[in-house]
Amino acid sequence: MLSELSGWAITAVAALGVLSVAAGVAVFVVDSMARATFALLASFLAVAGILLALDLVYLAVVTALMMTIEMAIMAVFMIMFMMNPAGLMPMTMVHNAKGSAVTGAGAFVVLTVGIWTIDWPTRDTSRPADSTRQLGEAIMGSHMLVMLVIGIGLFTTILAGTVLATSRGRYDRFGAGLTAKRPDDPVPGGLRR
Amino acid sequence: MPERTLAEVWGLVPAVLGIVAIGLVLGLVVTAVDRVVVVGASGAAVEPIRSSARLLVEQRRTTLAPDRLLWRIGCVAVPTLALLSLAVVPVGGRTLWSTSADLVWFNAMEALLWAAVWLVGWGPNAIHALTGGYRFLAQGLAYELPLMFALITAGLAAGSLRTTDVVAAQQGLWFVVTMPVAFVVFVASAAAFAFWGPFAAPAAPDIAGGVTSELSGVDRLLVEAGRAVFLGASAAMAAALFLGGDSGPWLPGPLWHLLKTLAVVAALVWVGRRMPMLRPDRTVEVGWMVLVPLTLLQALIVAVLVLNGFYA
């Protein structure tokens, strides 16, 4: 696998790998919510850069896209859930230091042992001309069930998060008998209902 | 199949410089057209250059305890991302770089722009700027999905996410004929992402200029130029994805693309400046409740047409 890559690609993968780990460490070093969020985004963007160096353009671009949206939505959730709404005051991302150190070390050991001991399959066919098309066919074909399960799981989580974040339900909006013609919302919105 | 890119034809450095120049000219055109529509024709082309020069020499003012690092990153990122989104817009039939996921690249640059604008609001540690940043976050969230569906609809009909393939697929019929909703939503979402016209609430006067309230000197120039370049790049992209790009009789191809881009810019500014600035809660609800279902329906119609071999 490595032998197929150019020297530039290997250098880029190594440098971006170091960058992504460094940015990941920065998440727990900085003292503001915004900096932690954007350090995490920098880490993900470095991973997207690695995918780009490996010539997996779609995966690279979609990683950058999704992770950016995710970080921005995290900022929205930050206002909804945190006791320090805008994250303006100094804070730390380190909680439960001992427990998380054990979990982190354990995960590292499992992943490293797995990576070096699994007998990875070697590719016996030539590289596809268009990895995007191949990926699309895999997602829409043989791996569709997995993607659907993950998609619905994510969607449910988003709905659950929103339900937990709002204290108002339909009885607050439409009255005890749900009879009100127009909902009583603190923010009126843009559409006539 | 992948054709040769601009970088391969012109060489990497000239191609990058060329795209940057085209982006700046497009931004200038947007600003000039905006000025013509708002205050009339006097000095429309000169005024943006004059105020840019003034901002370049203006001394930067700062606020109490700003997050300087993130603020600067945000200010530099806005024009950079606007120019990067231009990398996949065809110029003379070629893009600066061509991948099998051009449309997703364009979308990713928009998402990064979204994060960058929030940083511009966050950085100065000021209430109005932060309010503007959060307004933009909610607006971007609501218009991200319609924009994504509009882009994907064009890719769906062409059977490719490569911009040059999308242009090539419109030889017979411009995509705007079968996907007018996607076209309009694309242009409107571009305005929403540049927080311009009716979508300018993140930089509205009621919050003293919002995200732009604490910007001065070169920072203000970068952010304002980034907004204008992004609008121009989106107009060029709309012309390529929905109006057939450089196809047209008699005139050479690049000129046609330029004319179509100018037409989109003129229409966008003319319509946008005739609408009042809308409250963010209104625009956001319209995005979620109207535009998302509409664009999904549009994608469904196009998908059925694709299955029937309409675009083949």
C-alpha cells in the first residue's frame, strides 16, 4: 500500500497526522470553549487533508463538510445546554481525569494492537478510476443497511437532543385542550399558521 | 472523464493567481452593481476601490480582551474560503482543479465560511458581534440543507459531481428549465451565506452592525471583500450549474459564461435590494418549513426524469 504512494503523499500524511494529534491535544489544553471547538475542527480538517493526500477526494471533502457543520451545531447546543451559555468564561475540557485517562489508554492499546495484528486484506485488483463512484455504489448497495441504521440513529439522537433542550411542548403552544388556532410561541416565526 | 484542469494548462501558480484575480473582479462587480442599484450610477466602479484603499490604511481598533487568534483566523478565512469555492467553478471550460466531488467541495467551503463568520462574531468579545454571529449560525443551519439539495439536484441530473460534467450535460437543455426551484434556492442560499440583502440580519443595524460591528481597517476589508467575492463566485457557479455555463451561439464560450454571471448578479442585486431586510426568525423558519421540502420535491422530480432517461 505504502509503496503505491508518492513521497509527497507519504510526507503529507505524516505531517497532517502529527498536526491532527497536536490539535487534538490542544482541545484539552486551551481554556475556552470556542478555542477547544476550533482546535477539534482543525484536527478533523487535518484528517480530511490525509484523505485528500490518499486521493479519496469525496471522503476528504465530506469529512471537512460534516465536521464543520458539526462544530457549528455544537456551538448552537452550547447555548442551549451549558451553564455558561456563550462559553465566554474560562473553562476546561478535562473532566474525570483518572477515568478518562484509563479509557483513553485502553482505546489506544486496543486500536494499536488491532492495527498491527489483524491480517488486512490486500487489494488484488487495480485502483478504480473514480473512487467517488465506487463509494456511492458501496453505500447504496452492499452497505445500505448499515448506512440506514446509522442515519436513523443519528436522526433520532438529534430529535432527542432538541426535545431535551426545549422546555416547551405542544400543550404550552396550543393550550391544554390543543385548541388554539395559532401557537403561542415566544418567537413568532415567519409563516402564518 | 476528467479533462485537463486550469492548473495543468496554465501552470499552477498562474492558474491560482488567475482565479484570485477573477474572484476579486467578481467581488468588485457585485459591489459596483450593488452601488448602482442603491445610490445610482455615480462612481459605482471607483467607490469600492477607494473605500478598499481607505480601509487598508485605516488603523485597527480593538476591544477589551478579544480572542485575537480566533478573530484574525475568522477574518482571513472569509475571503480565502470565498476564493477557494471559486476553484471548482469552470473558467473557459476548465476548473482550477477538478475532482470527482466538485459540488461537495463547493458546499464544504460554504460550511467552513459559516464557521469563519461565527469566529468573526466571537472574536471581539462584544455583545453585538456575538449576537450577529449566533444569528448567522441559525441562518446558515437553515439554508445549508436547501443549498445542499439544490447542488445535488444539478449533480443528479448530470450523473456526476464534477462541475465540467454538469456543464457538459446541459448541451441540449439548460438545467434551469427542469429545476427552476433549485436555481432560485441556490441563489437565495448564497445570499443567506453572504448575509446580504434580505438575509443581512446577522449584520443588521438593530444590533449595531452585528458580526461586522467591531471590524476596522484591514479586517473589515477582508470580511466585506469575502462576502462580495462569495456572492460573485456563487453567481458564476449558478450560471455554470443551471444556465448552461459557456454554451451559447456566436460569441465565444467564456464570454457567454461571463454574461450569464453578470445577469445572475444583476438579478440577485436588483431583487435583493428591493426586499426589506427580514427578521432572522422569519428567514430561518422559511428555510426549514418551505425551502427544505421544496428542494426535496425538486430533487424527486429530477430523479424521476433521470430514471426516465430525460437527460440521457
